[in-house]
Amino acid sequence: MHLMTPQQWADKYFDAGSRPSEVTLRRWLNEGKVPGRKVGGSWFVDEHAWQADGDDLVRRVLDAG
């Protein structure tokens, strides 16, 4: 598992002109469209789960690396 802030995730995977807003990112996390978890009052994106796109073997390989 590799947790990153929604802003870090958006900066890494979206161009500046197509980056979703912070509100949209939180909504996607809350709705499960982007895998993540809430720690305290803050959301974090699980980058490895997102990259694996539901494939457990891929997620385990990413987590092991």
C-alpha cells in the first residue's frame, strides 16, 4: 500500500489543465471511485490499489516492491 495525498496523486497523474478539483477528488474517494482511506479527517489515495485497478496480484506485486 502506498498512500499519498489527493493533491500529490492529482499532480502525478493529471496535467495542469485537466486536474480535478480537491472537492471532486474527495467525492471520488468517498464514493469509492478512487481507492483510498480516511485517516483522522484527511483522505489519502492508495496509489497501488489504483494502479492495480482491482487486480489483487498486481496490487500485491506493487506492495512488495
